[in-house]
Amino acid sequence: MAAHQEKKLAQERKHKPTQNDTQTSQVQWGRAWEVDWFSLASILFLLLFAPLIVYYFIMSCDQYQCSLTDPLRDLLTGNKHLSDIWNKTPTLTYRAAGIYSLWVAFQVVLYVFVPDFCHKFLPGYVGGVQEGAVTPAGVVNKYEINGLQAWIITHVLWFANAYYFHFFSPTIIFDNWIPLLWCANILGYAVSTFAMIKGYFFPTNAKDCKFTGNFFYDYMMGIEFNPRIGRWFDFKLFFNGRPGIVAWTLINLSYAAKQQELYGQVTNSMILVNVLQGIYVVDFFWNEAWYLKTIDICHDHFGWYLGWGDCVWLPYLYTLQGLYLVYHPVQLGTANAVGVLMLGLIGYYIFRATNHQKDLFRRTDGHCRIWGKKPEYIECSYMSVDGTKYYSKLMTSGFWGWARHFNYTGDLLGSLAYCLACGFAHILPYFYIIYMTILLTHRCVRDEHRCSSKYGKDWTRYTAAVPYRLIPGVF
Ligand code: NDP
């Protein structure tokens, strides 16, 4: 019922122009009530084309040795029809459905029923029950942080099978890659649709629902902020981390196993991709508690963008380099391999150090040292939807004094390294850096828009103190 009231309120707000004072805009933070035509057009484009883009990339590897232009050329010259390509595409199989169901069920069990024990013996690791950030409705959710444990258990079992039990081949993921794509799509659409229905009829927290009145926007960007089933099954934390990011390293391992099977060796480029992306994934789980304070959890609502994106887009497109290397086993010269490794490690260092600086600063409320000095910051305030005033700080020291999102810059350098590991013969492995550049630039703008409405004039003071977004002196 409360959700219906929120929806009604949203419609009233749509018709009643909001006052133009800072206070009103600050109370609205995290709630984009108006959907402009550009957002709507982008959303319709993505809803229609994102599944096709994923299919096109995976099909190109399966049927055209990862060439993105050959399928188009075949279609445009009439050499092939869409139906020829479609008919050659593997269909959904019982085997893939079984593998996928077992995989997701296993991850649910690890997430819901195995409380974290890693924090009890790993020094410096923050796991177990942790609190998220304050939501726009003023709620603070609790989370069971056990992703590192789930990742370790899953990978120990994977290696135990590969080297000892031999229940299934380590190439199982590659061998069923397209049938598994259909399963991932089914889950992605099912969970997004369920989240939408849940937002209307039985939301976890009605005050944190966002109804724009536009069906497509609500479906894509989500209604509920933190949908949950029961006390602990949090949709955002589970779907982003588990079927998606735990799978990432397993998928890469399966590609490496396929190279070994096909060519009798694993190339240094495949090892580089496995190692660099492995570091990124382990970092994610090591810092899962920190992740509670990132935009995905703190600001995004749970809709198709996160639900389908985590099930399909992430595991299929973030792993394109490894897939490409199965078809094109690139062996890099020593200098190139070292160059790629260094770029990847420097990118990772910047990414981690920048994120760590903010985390430390926020956790200690500024009572810490950044690069050996007391951090400088700008005091700011904001209001939750019930009018309660909160205080916060925006740091202007360390990497946060160089640019407003230097963590994204590090992420981009690391992403470039994965792509460079694949050489220059095809564009397909470079999709990742192109996509990440668009994603993170857009994210930067989106986040700043939100921060500006959250902090008002305090945000303006901050942007005056730190004028660049990603690259000091350039952008
Ligand atoms: P950030 O970790 O940069 O978080 C942005 C938030 O931090 C802002 O909304 C604001 O939140 C707070 N903030 C901004 N400036 C300051 C400051 N100067 N001092 C203190 N707090 C500040 O962004 P993300 O959550 O997007 O990214 C987290 C990491 O995840 C990044 O390193 C990014 O590269 C990575 N990432 C990777 C993706 C991938 O697909 N591989 C996708 C997205 C992100 P508040 O309201 O609390 O003030």
C-alpha cells in the first residue's frame, strides 16, 4: 500500500513544479522524478539493443573467429542471411540449464547460508555483518559480507575438480558458452521483472522506492532501492557479486583450459588477462564492505540495468579478451608482456589507492593521514527525504585533490592493459576499454549531478577546489 502512496506522490510531484531553492533540491537527491527525452531514448536503445550487442559479439567469435566486420559484410553482400547465422547458433540445452541452475543455486547457498568466517582469520579483511550508507529515506541496511569466502570456496572446488576429481572438464564454460547465454538472459529478465513487480506490490522499504511514472525508465533503472527477500538476501549485493563477478575468474580459467586443450599450451597473453583480471576480482571481494559505499549500492535502484546487466552483460562482455585469445592465441614478446603487466599494475594501484583514500577518510571522519599529512576537506550537509539534516565531508587531498574521479582513471588504465594483451589484429578485445570509457565518463557526470543536488552550494565549493574530473589539466 505504501508503495502505491509513493507512486501517487511521484505523479503529484510530476505535475507540481518543484521550488527552485537549494533545500528542496537537496531533499530530492537520489530521486530523478523527471525523465528527460535523452534518458528515455538511451533506455529504449539499451533495452532493445543491449541483448543483441552481446549476442553479436559472442556469435562473431563462434562463427567468425571474433571478427566484428565479417558478419556484417556477409549480411550486406547477401552472402548470408540473418536466418543462416541464427540457424548456426547453438540453442538452449538441458545440460546448460542444469549447469546454470546448479551454479546460481550454489551461489545462493554460499551467500545466504554460510556466514563469513574469513574475517576471523584474515588480518585486515572486513567481513561479516556490515552497515551500508544512509539511503535517501534515512535507512541504514545491514549486509552479510561473505563474498571473498564464496569466491575462495568456489575456486578451491574448481581446482579440486580440475586436478583431482575430474567430474567435469574445466572447459565446461567455454564449451557451453552460447547455451549458457540463453540461461543468463532468462535469469536476467526474470529477476528484473520480479524486481519491478515487487517494487509495486511488496517493496522492502516503500519510502526508498522511486516511481517516475515512465514504465520503461522504471523497468530499466529500477523502482526499489534495496530490494530484499527475508533479512539477508539483498538483490544488489548478490547479483552484482555472485553470478557475475565470482564467475568472471572461472570463465577466464575455462578459456585458459580451452587454449591448453586446443594448442597444448597457455599463451602469456592469456596468463596476463587471467592474472590482471584476477587481481581486480579478488580486490573487489577483499573490499566488498567498501563496495557498500559505492554508487551501485548507495545510489542506483535495482532494475534491468543492474539485474540483466549483472547476469548477462558483465560475465559475457567483461571476459571478451579471454574468449578472443581462445580463437587467436597471441604470444607477446617479453618487452610487450612486461609493458602490459606494468600498465595493468599501475592502473590497479591508482584505482585501489584512490578508493582506499576515500574509504579511510570517510571511515575515520577525516581523522587519518593521506600521503603523510592531515587530509584537507570541504564540510558539507544534505537532507534525507524526511527533512533530517546530515553532515558529510568531501576530501580535497591525495588523489582526490588531483581529480574528482581519479579512481576511474586508474580503472581505465587497467582496462586498457587487458585489451593490449590481445595485440592489434582485431577490434573485439578493445570493446572493453571503449565501453569502460563511456561507462565511467557517464557515471562521472551522473554522480556529479546527484552530488550537486545532494550537497547544493557545498558541491560548487568542492568543484572549484578540484576542477578536473578524470585527467588533471585536461578533463
Ligand atoms: P566512487 O567510489 O568514486 O564514489 C562516488 C561517491 O563518493 C560520490 O557519490 C560521493 O558520495 C563520494 N565522494 C565523491 N567525491 C568525494 C570526495 N572528494 N571525498 C569523499 N567522498 C567523495 O564511485 P563509484 O561507486 O562509481 O566507483 C567505485 C569504484 O568502482 C571506482 O573505482 C570505479 O572505477 C569502479 N567501478 C567499476 C565498474 C566496472 O564495471 N568495472 C563499474 C563502476 C565502478 P557521497 O554521497 O557519499 O558523498
